[in-house]
Amino acid sequence: MTARAHLLTSLVAMTTAAGGWSTAFAQSVRVSGVTSFQYVEIRPLITDSVDVSLVAGDGLFRRAADGHLVRCIEGTAFCRFMRSSHPISTVPATQDVTVSVWGIGRGIRGYARARGRATVAGEDSLWPRSSDNYDLLAAYAELSRRSWRLRVGRQWKTSGLGYHNYDGGSVVVWTPTFTFEAFGGWSLAQGLNEPRTGESLAALESFAPNVRALLVGTQVSYRPRTGSTFTVLYQREIRHDRAALYTERVSVDAVTRTDRVSLEGSIEADVATTTLNEARLRAWYNPSPNLGLGIYARHYQPFFELWTIWGSFDPIGFDEIGANAMWRIPGSTTDVDVRGARRSYQDTGASSVFGPVRSSGWYLGINVSTRVGRDWQIQGGARRDIGFGAAKNDGYLSLRRQFDNGTFFGVRLQAYQRLYEFRVAEGTVLGLGGNGAIRVGPRVHLTGALTTYRHLAGGSSPSVDWSQLRGSLRIDWTLGSEPAVSGRGGGTR
């Protein structure tokens, strides 16, 4: 059976089963799904050559008569270069189905989310994991009471360290001011929903782990008053035979808010390597209902798990300080958002053939949104970003017509210019497209977009053409009733 047939079969089977459950238990089962399709077009790079006698000059890099930048190796008869070939396309599809079951007993709930994927048209190889037809994202049983919750199965842990998927159990206990949580089980590779010993990770890493990992952790949250929370998390992943450590990390998150002022801070640290991966502090002040002012500071250094070789390359980080202001013009529906920041990069200790690499960067951006009448919205913005070895300028202008029940149609014009990473080359991309959404009855919502991009290469740009067409279609649907939320842990996700 082909991947396309697999996806179609699974879609019909999951939807039929979900519909049957929803009909049989109309007050205790809720099924929702997201069916999405994307159209992706690219122009693959291929190697071409030109006779060395037709290329003027000397040295490793030269300019051919037609403007191509070519690479000429001493003693060879041809100079080679990369260029774009004819466009090829693919249409990947994914089907998510979420089932929530409650009413089985007091405080008992079951939850599952599955995903099917396949390439329904075009080239299979263009879409990562297109041959991985199924994923079980979550599947657990839950028992809740007013002051505690027990959950067993495949579940997500959302924290200051990101999203972690694991097969195991968790216990949460609530008090008026504290929340205590302990969790553990078989760890899954972050973002892959499968063990680190799976084929998906092995395809990317030559030395991927061959032994599964165990995840254990604990989290404590303190709420001294309304609007303030302080959370500390400790998380550790080890080989199940305890012969090696995969990760050991800690995070601290704090927020406090009043009517006019809010303060937010967070820390992510690698305990195993004593590295501060990220530290953020943000302050926001509303001097009036129409004006908001913010400032933030951030330190960032990449995190790598201990089993991978990438951490041995001593990756550098940066420090950043920025500010933004949001202003609504009095007596109007016009909002203005201005943002800016400056980054300082750590010393790499490396050199570049193009000369010294800058050690700082900055960006500045503005976004403006206004309404014309009741139904029309106009948005526009621009941003300039100067970074480490690359730069980008971009801008956009959009017009949207809003209807009732979440229905809208719009057009968007955008453009961006990029200085390619560590290459002396520039290019400009223009994009024009449309998007929209429509509600088909109370339980089905369609969202779609189609955009064409035109790449205009500069005089010294590489001989590539990124002109392409992109499209998407998303269908959100629901079967069954909405469960009532009871207590702190009684609602569905």
C-alpha cells in the first residue's frame, strides 16, 4: 500500500471511528481534527561547468562571461558553479485527530492525539519524514480531584525548557499558593515523538544514541498573589542502564503584573556543563490606556545534548538589549508598534576569507495597523536586521476584508532583500498572494493561502533562482460536545 493510500485509509478510519464514538457517547466524547495540505515548489541546485578558457582572470573564484561566479581549480579544464534547475513541487498532507473522553467516572478522562502524514502529489523526497506515515503525539488516562491529578501514558511536558514528549506518568498537587509536580518515564527525542534510537534521528546524526533514555523531573510553582508566579524546574535524562547522562537542566521563570507594570524573567541552564543557555528580563509599562513601553535584556548560548558531537565545537552566543513601544492614536483605530534591539556576539576565534566578521548586530522595525470602517483592515510594516555574517531588509502591506463568524479574505504584498550568509551576494524577493478563511457550519473552518515569489538576483548574486509558488489549505473540524471544566485539572487540552 502506498503512502497516499495509507494516509487516506487512516483518515477515513480515524474519522469514522471518531464519528461513531461521538454518536454513541454524545455527552462524553469530543473529537477534533486538522486536515492540512501544502503546495511547495522549489528549484533544485545542480552542478554545471564552463571551459576554463572562456573564463577571464586567475585565482580560485572567477567571473564567467555570462556573469556566473565560478570556481576554478588549478590544473583542471573546467570551472564549476551551481545553478538552479527547472522547478519541481510536492504536496504534503497531514491529518491530526484528537479524541477526549470524559464522564467515565468522577474525574476520569482519556485523551489521545494521532497524526498521519504522506505526500499526496509530486516528489516524496522534498518533504522531511514523508515516509513516516503515523505518529502518536499523546495518549494518556487522567484522574483528577480538586487538589491533585494523576496522569499515565504518552504526554507532553511544557515548561521553560520547551516541549518534551515522554511515555510515563506525572503527579500534580495543588494548594492555594503552591503547585508541586513530579514526572518521569521513557524520554522521546524532542520534536520527533519517538526514541533517540529511532530511524529519524539516526538519519541526521552519524553517532545517534543506541540506548533509550529515562526522563525524570520535578517542578514547583509559587503564586504569592494574583498576577504573580514563580516557577522552578529540574529535569534530567539518563541512559536506562545509567551508563551515561544525556541531559541535566534547570529553568526558572517568574512574572509579576499590576495594572500598569509587568516584569518577566527566565533562566535556562545546563547543569551538566555549567552553561547559562538563556537569561531574559523584560519590563513593560502602560503610562496610559493608549501607550505601552517595554525594554528587555537577553543572553543566549546554544544548548546541545551531551551525546551529540556538536557541543564539542564550542558554540558561541550573544547578548541583546532591546525596546519597543505600542501606541494607539487617540480617537482612531490605528495602532503603531516600533521595535529595536542591539546584539553583541562573543568572539569565535575564527577567521574568514572575506575579511573580518562583525561582532555586533542590530535590528529596527515598525508595524502599523488600522481599520477602515467596520470590516476593512490595513496592515503594513518594515524591518532592517543586520546580523552576524548576514543581513536582511523586509517589508509588507496587507489588506483584509472581515466578515461574520471568522470569515475573511485578503491580499498581501511583501518584499525582502538578503545579504547571504558569509557570501558576497545580494538578492531581492517579491511576493504577492492572497489568503482567506470561511466557516462551513458551526463545526468546520477552512483556511487557505496562495503566494507567488519572484527572485530578482543582484549583479553579484549567486546564479540561483528562488522564484516559486507556495500554497496551503487547512480544515479544522469538530465532532461531539464541549466538555465542562471542573477544578484545575478537569478540562481538556
